[in-house]
Amino acid sequence: MSLLHPYFIIAIIYMMIFSYQEVFHGKVDKKWLWALGVYLIIVAGFRNQVGPDYGSYRGIYVYSDTKDYLSIFMKAFGMQGSQPMEVEWLYVFINKILLNIFNAPFYILTFVIAVLAIYFKVEYTDDNTFYPFTFMLFMFIPGFFIGESGQIRQNLGSFIAYFGIRFIKERKLWAYLICIYLAAGVHTVCYIFLPMYWLVRIPLSKFVMLSMIIISVFLSPFEIYRVFGSLLTSISADNTLAVGFNGYMDESVERLNGAIGIPEVMMAILTFFLFSFDKKMKEKFPYYEYHRAYVVIGICFYFIFRDNPIFSSRLAGAFIGFAYIIIPNAMYVVSSNSRKMIYSFIIAITIFNFVVFSSFKNIIGGRFTWELYKNYILP
């Protein structure tokens, strides 16, 4: 077992303190959430050779400079320019601007991406839960290491798409379409969020939800996603980074062929919260029905794509990241004693994730330990 660098432990302790405050003593001023955001931007943005995908993204940074602006803009409008574009147009454009105009070193790119991602993350979290520190704590391991410090493209694209839920609530279609367009310009997987503007409005009874989940579980061994052929592959494919991503997920191999691992347990936990608190959440939590739609689709996607580690992590993972917000939100609609039980459960899961993440090779492969983590501006 290896120990995370103190910079990460400081963030965990900070979130725990304010998490306890917001759950048992009332909402914490947003400035303290932004203080956490700034700290995480520095830790993730200025990391040096940290993250299994670091080298791959640095290669993309150099690659982006070989593309001309006309080809980038044509790709933005769905056309093919004189040069093929293997990486999404907006991400390439950000890379090229930093290289051509500012001649910026690679860590400036990771900093810019971290600023954007954490901005959208903070805004989305503050918009959609009364317990932002608790949600951030709950998702920190392994989310921060897979997202802000790992798959930075999908992470940024996903949080732009998550941010877009405010436009679903306000029924601003064009604003939502622009949001998804920009998110997909960073990572194509975000196109799967496009139908959510309409899907979240469809009523879901417990019977319908249970039927959808059971059907998805039974369909899992049949790999029905193969009927979509190259469409899903083009959305989720990123072969340059697949090895790096799987470096985080040691258990992905173990859970294939019907085995049960941590992801399946987490799906069971999500399902439990979905059904146990559905009635109270509908009564007391604003726009809960919208969140519920993401949860159901995420669980179904996970089981349908379960036998493909790339699809189950990229396509299903995009929804699951949103889905977990219902767990801390459940504390808002229950009694004081139940709130204490749910909070204790969240802390227990956080500690469990800390131990598991530290026990896998992930922490060493990603260079997140005391000995291996380096930062350009932090000592």
C-alpha cells in the first residue's frame, strides 16, 4: 500500500471539514468552495509528469501544431479539410492557440484545462446539490485522478455537458445545444448527452425504472452494442489513451466474464438510493426527476456495455459521474438520524476508496505518491 501525496490528503481533510459543516450546521459560503477549486486547479494544472496519460496528452499537444486553422474550423462545421483531424476540433484549437500565440509549455495547457474543468465542476455542483463539499469529497477518489489528473478531455467535456443541465431546467434549447456542441468539441462522447433535453421530461415510475435496469442486466452478456458498429466506436474511441486510462482501473479485467467487482457494487448502491428515496426526493428536491433520468440511463448503460472496458468507462461513465449526486442529495429529504446514517456511509465509502486506490498500482503508475508526485510551482 502506498500513501497519496500530502497535497491530496490536505484536499480530503479540507473537504471533510466543510462537508461536516454543511450537512449538520447549514450551507457553507460559496467562497470556500471556490478556494477548494483554486487549490485543485494548482494541484492538477501544474502537475509535472503526473498521471498515466500525461505522455499521451503531451504527444497530442505537439500533434495539434501540425494542423492548420482552416482544417480545424472546417471540422468544427462537420466538414473535412485538407488535413485529417483525429482529435476533436475544439481541443486541438485550444492546443494550437497556446502553442502558436503564446509558445506555452505543456503545463500551461494542463493548467488551462484544469481551470475550465473545475470552473464547470464547481458551478454544476453548486447548482445541483445542497452539499457540494460532500459530493466533491465522495467523487474525489478516484474521480479527481481519472478526471482532472487523467482523462482531461473527457473530464472537461463531461463537466461542460453537466453544466448544461441548468439550460434544461430553464428550457433554453439553443443554450443547451451550444453547450453540448462545445463539450463534444472537446470529447465526442458528450454527444450522448444531446437527447437529455427531452428525455429528462419523460415520467419514470419505479416499475419502468426497475424494468429498464433488469432488462439491461440480462442483456449484458449479449453485447448488443455491437449492432451500432463504428458509431459507438467513433464516439468513445481514443486508442492513444486507452492504455493510460486502464492503468487506473486494475479491476476492469477482473470484472469481465460475469465477475462482480467494485463497479457492480456501486451500481447496486445507486439502485438502492434510486428506489429507497425516490418518493421523498420527488416531493422535496428541485428537479430531482431530471437527475433520476441520468441515474437510470447510467446504470443501464453500464450493464449493457459492461463487457467492453472502454465503452463501460467512457459511455456509461459519462452518465455515472452525474448519477452519484443523488447519494448526498438524499440527505436533504430524510430525518436527522437518517441523515447521519447516510453521511456515515458516504465517509465510509470515501475511506474505502482511499484504501483501495492506495492498494492498487494506480497510485504509483499515476505518480501520485509522496516520492513521485511533482508540481511546477508547489514545493
